[in-house]
Amino acid sequence: MSRYSRRYGRRYGRRGIRQVITGIVLLGFSGFLYSPFSWTIGAMGRHGGTSLWRLFLLGIGIMFLAKGASSLFTVYAGRRRKKDRLNQQKVNEEKTILRLARENSGIVTVAKTSLALGTSLDTTEQLLNTLVTKGHATMEMNDEGRIYYLFSDFLDR
């Protein structure tokens, strides 16, 4: 699990949910959820000394709801940014592979691509196999038994 999800995902997500629930409970105790107008009637003095407590609970409940919603939004936005970063990384890797294929007349190997990307051989092989599966390249074998990937769009004709 990444540092980000440990830091923001669990801690802020759980905290945000607890704060939202606490805010709802406090709003319930203030009477606002029972009748939105009951706290205004209480503020006018018809319920004796309880009106100040109701307003206090109402304010604290709204603050907890706002803080909880903010925490949940932070988690959501962070997850979205992480997903966008991963998508951008994938696009950059594909661009690097295509650039390498263009420079080598449409022929790339796992080793050369791994050096260009700076990733492991297994990861690079998975990326190239994904491009083969999508139909952008073909996997070929030369007479010596070495595997290479052929990008027909970049072949010299």
C-alpha cells in the first residue's frame, strides 16, 4: 500500500466519516433534524434555558459536518490525483515505446525498451504484450530465437 493511501485514505476517510456522523448526531440533539424551525423557536425563548444549548449544539454540529465533508473531499481528490498520475505515467511509457520504435525502424526488444523506460524487464514485457494485445504491435522471433516486437507503422518501406 502506498504512502499516500496509508496517510490520507484510511486516516482522513475514517475521520471524515466519524465527523459527519458526529455532526448529524449533534444536529439531532439540537432538534434541528426533528424540526428545522424548533431551534428558532427555542432561540425566541419559549423553551426556557435550553435554547442556548440548542444553538450551541447546532453550531458545533454544523462545524463537524463541514470538517467531515472537507476530510472526505480531501480523500476523494487525492485518490483522483493518484489515478490521474498513474494514467499519465502509462501514457508517457507508451509514448517512449513508440518513440523508440520509430527510431529503430519499427523494431524494439524488451531489453532496449526497458533501458529507455527505466523499468524492470518483466514490467516492460507486460507493457509490450499489452500493445500486442491491443493490436498496435506484433511479437516476432528471428532466426536466432530472439523475440522482438514489430510496429508496422514505423517500418521502412
